[in-house]
Amino acid sequence: MIRVFVAALSILSAGLPTLKKGWIAIKNFTLNIYFLMSLAVVGALVIGKWPEAAMVVFLFAIAEAIEALSLERARNAIKSLTALAPETAEVMIDGAWKDQPVASVLLGSRIRVRTGSRVPLDASVESGRAALDQAPITGESLPVDKQVGDPLYAGSIVTDGVVEATVTAVAGESTLARIAAAIQDAQAQRAPTQRFVDQFARYYTPAVVVLALLVAALGPVLFAGTWGDWLYQALVLLVIACPCALVVSTPITVVSGLAAAAKHGILIKGGAYLESGRLLKVVALDKTGTLTQGKPVLTDTEPFGDLPIEMALKIAASLDDHSTHPVAKALVNGWKLQQPDVAPFSVEDFGVLNGRGVKGVIDGQLWHLGNHRLVEELGLCSPALEARLSLLENAGKTVIVLCAARGPVAIFAVADTVRPESIAAVTALKALNVVPVMLTGDNPATAKSIAAQLGIQDARGNLMPEDKQVAVAELKRRFGTVGMVGDGVNDAPALAQADIGFAMGAAGTATALETADVAIMDDDPRKIADFISLSRRCASVLKQNIGLALGIKVVFLALALSGHATLWMAVFADMGASLLVVFNGLRLLRR
């Protein structure tokens, strides 16, 4: 009697939530895990197995609690991002520094951040120098030096120095907040494997109930034993066949994978991309800003006629001063170094020639300034000019030609430097049997020169944004699953065409965070290979988890059908399988 009382107390205290959920499942005609467990408990009570019914409830409650805590741990790895930004900021108010709640700091406010403190809001440095640990945002392991004009990201830690900065984004719109929001959205999406497992469980659970009913009904008729014995075996079968481990195996793995990537500065926009990354056969990479520094410098200034080169450079800089293209900025910066304190000419009727250059009128004369393609389109590319341009392009430089109405008058060249990490990035992709392809709007000779330095065999130049999109489509037809790496803005058509679009340097641009499937928060191209490796590890863990969940079930199912398994053993098997897949999935967080 005491055993029955203790068992009843255990069932009421530990099993009430499970029984309530089981009752809701019955009312909604949903045969889920809670229905199976409730049926097993009630069945055990009916045949007088009170202690075992209590054991079922108790162990299932423990397993549920551990699973919930483990999943919450994986999710907290992401939620902790939002806690990185401090609650107050040191703000200049009425000529004095005062602490103010971050939520009330306005755009354009001046803040101060000292050694050892965290940056409260995204801002731009106005004065001072400091070294910042940006690991929570970009995944960079080393501190980054900041000076006037450089961006600060909320949540970064000032390891040395003091800076004053102007707030560029309010609390809810900081890079940190956008990252956290994007990852929470990603968690809400169901990965393909999770959808499959959920769909499988929808049919699997009713099948298990039918099988248990057949065992209870036909066992005594076809084999030896009493009705009570076979009902007990049917209940054991119900518990063993419960798909708890199978159902929890996917979300814990996917959430852990998303969190592990975020810790290393890789923002994945959903479990679907995390799973499909392992299938990538080709990765197309934009050259400028991805494989190169994206900060070209002026290297050559040559006259091509009787116009003095100083005048030609000033005209070219006056035209390019209206452009935001990196090549244009390089020419303007080069002019400022050579001719400091000189004002540019006034330009009228300025126009951008997409993918080719610019044009404008200076003192009544029309000028064109652009690349090799523009000169050819204008019909001004003589053999002598062609020879000179080819020489510069074969040296890996980007050429710019200034043309008057009568023809070319000057040649300029700029050169970009390869990122130190790019060679390692290409090598890592090849090691994963992923083919790297370079796509660039630059001339083919420059593209091949840069590609040769990196060990890329397939380099394609003179590509407009729509040409890159066509190239990605062609690569998909040839190889299958294709990734595209770009800046998230100019490469938008190609990124959309690719199976997975990667945006580089996403910490500095809201557009990249919104448009990319995978956002690399800093400018390190090696993280493309890191993402693919993580995707493959995630797929391996998913297979292990599904194999563990089903394998343990099969072993104990055989024991149950042979009469060697008890109800408490069945619960241990179910709980053990669930905990194994949970802890196996959490291993991804340690990578």
C-alpha cells in the first residue's frame, strides 16, 4: 500500500504536466510523444504496475528537463550577444560627460569609451586612438586599432586607449542588435532535416500505437502468455518506440551549429543554408574587396599626347571626384598626394557609364574617363594604346584612360593588393574539393594576374553585374550547388542566383546583413571554408544522432518483442538516446 501511495505521489508531482499534454493531444487528435507516454503510464496503472508507472513519469520528466536546458544553452549562446552592450553610455551633455541609459542616447550624440569598457553603441571615431577587441561581432581574435574616421561596434571592448565618437545607430539598430535579430529569425526557420523528421514522426507515432495494440490483442492468441503479460509488453513497446530522441536530434544540432558560427563571425540566416553548405561544389568570388584589399592605389600616370600629365591628372580627378568606385577613389587620392591644396575643376553634365567609367563637361569640353572597354566602345583604341594598356594589365594593374573628343590624352593605372588571407582561403577551398572561381569587372589580364597569385585556374574578367549572374547560372549547370561571395550590394544579382550567397565585411553594412544567406562579419575569406567545414560537421552529427536514436530503438525493440525488456528499461533507453543526441549536438558549440 505504501508503494502504491509513493508511486501515486510521484505520478502526480512529476507526471502531471506530461499527462495534461497527453490529454490535450487526445482532444486535438494528435498522436505525439506526450500521448505515447501518457498511454504507457495509464496502461501500467491499469495492470497494477504502479512503481513502474511512477518510474516512467519520473525519468521522462528528467529527460525533458535536461533536453530543455540543453536547447536553452545553445540558444543562450546567441542571446548572450545582446547582453554584450552596456546599459549606460558616457555622453557629452551641456559640455560635461554624464552617464545616460543607452536606450535614450540620440543619433549624433558624442560618447566617450575608455580602456576596459565596452562600446555602448555603433559610432564613428572623432578623436583619440584605441585598440578594440571585436571578437563578439567579427570573430577576429586580435585587437583592431581604431583612429579618427573608423567605425566602432556596440559590444566591442576597448583593450587600450580612449576614444570619443559620434553615435551612428541607436540602441535597437546597432550591428549587434541586427546580428541577434537575424540569428533569432534563423532559429525560427526549420531546417530540411528537421521538417523531414517532424513529418516522419507524424506517421511513425500512429504506426507505433497500432503495432502496440496488435501486440496486446494478438499476443495471447498467437503465443503463450496472459493478456496482462502481453499488455505489459505492448506498453514497453510504446515507450521504446517513442521518437523523443529522433525529434530533438535535429533542432539541438542546428541551433548549436548556428551559435558556433556566430561566435566566429559567421552569420548564417537559417538551418537550410547550414545544411546545404556541405553540398557546395563551386564558390565564385568577386575580386575587389573579397580576394583583394579593396583599397587600390594610383601607380602610373602617363601622357598619351601633348596634354601635360599634371593637367590630365587634375581633369581625371575632377571627374572621378564625383564617383564612389574604389578605382575612382584611388585616382583622386593619388592626385591629392601629387597636387595638394589644388581645387578640382567644376564638372557639368556628369554621368556614370555603368561598368565602364564616367563622363563630364569641363570648361565646355566633353571628357570620358574609363576602362579598356570604354575606349574600345568609343572607337579610340589604337594599336599603340592597345600595346601600352596590355603591358599594364599583364602586370596586374587596372587601367584608366582619359579621352578628349580628339582621342586619348593620358593613361593612368591603379593596383590593388591581394589580402594576406586569400591564398590560404583558396587553398582551404581546394582541400575541401570545392572549386574556386574568380568573377570581376576588371580586365581579363588583371584578373588572370591576380588569379595566378592565388592559385585560381578559372578567372573571368570584364563582367558587368548581370554577367556575373549569368556566370553563376552557368556554373550551377556544370557543377551543381554554387556559392557566390561578394559585397552584398553590387553583386546582388549574382548572390541571388547562387544557391548560397555570401556577403563579406557585413559588420559595416546593413544591406549585406539583409541580403546575404551567409554574412561574414569581417573581411576574412578563409571563413568561407570554415562555413563549409562546419556544415559538413553538422551533417555528420545529424547522421550520428539519427543513427543513435534509431539504433538504440531497434536493439531495445528486439529485447521487448523477445520479452527481455521491462518498462523502466524502456524509459532508460528512451532517455539515454535523447541525452546522447543532445550532448552530441552540443559538441558543435565547442568548435
